[in-house]
Amino acid sequence: MKTVKEIMTKDCITVTLQDNVYEIAVKMKQHDIGFVPVVDGKKLIGVVTDRDLVVRGYAEKREGSTAVEHVVSKKITSIPSSTSVDEASQIMAREKVRRLPVVDNGELVGIIAIGDLAVRDKFENEAGEALGKISESNKVLAGSAK
């Protein structure tokens, strides 16, 4: 059975608590990403998503110089690199997330995204199932906002 270590992205773009909201947005644009781990050295301390920037940053009228700590999500689910791909897709579905930081011995070693599962023919069903559950949850949330 394949493990996350075999398909995860290893060269992660990261930020630290020294960065600000503007710098995160620029990195997201430059690298065409919507998810950035926040690290202290190599230790994962949180993540910032494009949604975090909007909801906790700009929608609260924070300026570009606002510190990362004001928009970071600290309550995150991470997995070790030895996690099976099937288990990772189940965790994504259960937690309703599209990306999971991969942490070994307290250090960020990679990220696995729903797209990593989808591009592997063998894991297409797992990715589809996880994405279906995530999307269904988002439809319910969007419907309740009306």
C-alpha cells in the first residue's frame, strides 16, 4: 500500500510569524497556491489559507502589514509520512479539508493535497470520494449562508 511520503509535495512554500498578510498573499500569487504552512524553524505551528486571508484579514479591515498571527489557523490536522494514501483520503473527507500537512518528529516534511490523490490513477476513487464529501459539506455551508 502506498504511503503519503511517496506522493506528497516535499518542497513546501512556508512563512513564519515574522511575515505579514501582504507577504503571504504575494507568495500565494507567485506560486499559485492557496495554502501556506506557518513554521518556526521546521516546526509546524499553523497554516494560512486564501480563505483565512479574506475572512480574518481583509474582511476585518486588516492592513497588509498585519502579522501572520492574526490570520493563522492553529487548530490543524496533520499526518505522519507513513500514513497510507487511503487513510489520508479518509482523513481529508472526515475533516473536510483539501490539504494536509505531513509532519514527522514535529517537523513539516511535506503537504498532501486532494490533487495529489487525483493524479494517481490507482487512487482516483479515494480522491473522488474525499472531494465529494468535502464538496457536499461546502454546499450545506453555502446554503445555510443564504
